[in-house]
Amino acid sequence: MAVESALVVAVHARPGSRVRAGDPIAVLESMKMETTVTAPFDGEVIAVSITANAQVERGAPLMRIR
């Protein structure tokens, strides 16, 4: 069974934040399990599309990193 949505528990990065590959940028909860989302590469967060306590759909962009 594929998970179709998740709850945003925490957002650790904001526009202007510098992140390194592997840094935690958000925490999502689905089916009573929390998953930490990490930065895929080094860069600067230029946009955040999520807020805490919001539902996100599977495949939705969470933030943009340049």
C-alpha cells in the first residue's frame, strides 16, 4: 500500500538558509512513523513550500535548493 500524503511535523530550513548534503530540512509523519527529510546536496534554500501541521501529497515539492 502506497502512502498518498503525510503531515509536516517540523520545518528546519527557511529561505536563505545554507544547507549541506544530509542536513535535516523537514520531518514528515505518515502512518504514525516520522521520517526526516535531508538535503540532497549542498546549497542555499531559495523557497519553502511547506508549513508545520500541513498535509502534503506524495511527490509534492517541499523546498527549492540552489
